[in-house]
Amino acid sequence: MDLIDGMKSFAEVVKQGSFTLAAERLGISNKLVSKYVGQLEAHLGTRLLNRTTRSVSLTETGQLYFDNCVQIITDIETLEASLQTQTDQPRGRLYISAPSTFGELHIAPLISKFQAQYPDIVINLQMNDRYVNLVDEGFDLAIRIGTLEDSALIARKLAPAQILTCASPEYLASSPPIMHPDDLKNHRCIADTNLRNGKSWPFLINGMKQLYNIESTLSVNSATATRALALAGSGIAICPSYVVGEDIAAGQLKIVLSEFNAFDMNVYAVYNNAVLVPPKIRAFVSFLVNAFKGQPSWDTF
């Protein structure tokens, strides 16, 4: 048996909580993951996992082995990274986490061009709107928008990410004037619950940030759905410019309350603060920095 394949398969099953998810993450079949783990247990002469039809859990011996196994795998990957650095040829599997909407609109379309430059890098792009722990969940890097809280990570700014208050011309024409955030109480508002300020919108009043609790007639957990509702004239929304920039440029949405805008956000690529950053990560981050340099296309309105 290949001991390293067994260790990697076992560790991934523990991290993902299932053989199926581990197989997807490793890019191999469920059957092969099960085979590798079984061979590892046979080699060690002990059971590492308790298996049921619905879940897997660590045995006491499995917990001890897992703690040491992860460190060994990390050491091996660090060694591989150091060798790759010497050859300077980026290769390997790259696990990336990105917010759903930004990932779909602005990261996924770049992947083909990146792989044309680096054919030896295999991409696994996972898009969701929850915060992921790079170390615990095995991601090489993540795309994050907003305030960064984990100082243990290296962060490279990629682009600004304006959050705009906007509505369709048709809605504005048939509704009371909106000149101040206080006027929101007279309007239908669309709340994007994925935003930290989903139903409490911040505005600058005399240089101080103030939250306005909106009475939303609609709540959704998607920026693209918020955009669609705003375009349909359902009310006033706050939405990232990387989602609605083209609509504003085309006159299909109008910005309101711009002089009170309190959002100051950016898009970042974040990755672990390792002594040796693998060439595959350095290559992808550099590619993104170059792809987003200058004024973003979504802010040309």
C-alpha cells in the first residue's frame, strides 16, 4: 500500500466527515478512498474510524493518529513546496474558496485563462457564502470581501467593492423622493440577509456612521436575487457594484443616497502565512492581482 495516500485519505475523511465528501475533495472515487483507509487500518493493525450508514467518527486511537497524521502531511507538503520553489514550476491541486456571487461572476470566468498559463495546476473552486477556516478545511486560499479579522493570514488586495444603495428608475418615479436616509421609512426596501448589515443599513451622517433599521417587504439571501428584485421595481436595495455595475451604467438602476454611503470594502485573496508559499498559490494570487489591476470593470459607470 501507499502509506501517504492512506494518510491523506484518512485525514480528509475526518476533516470532511464523510467518505463521499473526502473523495470529491481528493478527486478520486469513494471506493478508492475506502480502500486506502482500509489498507491503512490493516497496516497499523487497529481501527481508526467508527463507521455507520450515516456518519463516521474517530476511535480513541484514530484521534491520536489523526493529530500526528495532519502534521506529517503538512511537513510533506512543505517539503514538496520547497522543491517546487527550486524548480519554479507551479503544479498540483489548488483548493480555492470564494463567495458565491463574486466567485460565479468574477473568479470562475478567469479559471480557463489561468489554467492555459499553468496547465499543471488542477483547480477545485468551492463557492459558498460562509466563512471557511483555511487550515481546518484544507483550502489553499480564499477570496474574501469586507473587513479581515484573521491577522495570521496573508492578504492581497485585489479590488475595491462598493456597496451601493439603488433602485430602478420606474420605482423611483412612482415613489416619494428619497434625499436622506430618514426617507427610507417611506419606501419598500429589499434586504439581502447575506450582508452583515442585512436589515440595518449604515449611512454617514455628519461624518459619523449611523445604522438605519429598515422595514423590509422582501428578504433574500442572494445578491443576484436582490439585483433581480431591484430591476423589477420591487424597492430600494443595497447591492455590491460588482453585481449591479453594468445595470447602473446602462441606466437600468439608479444610485440614491450616494453622499451618505458608509461602506468601504475591498476584495482580498488570503492564504496561510507559511515560510514557504507554494508556487501554485503565488502563481494564482499574482494572476488575480494582474487580472483586477486598475479600475474594476464593474465600477465604470
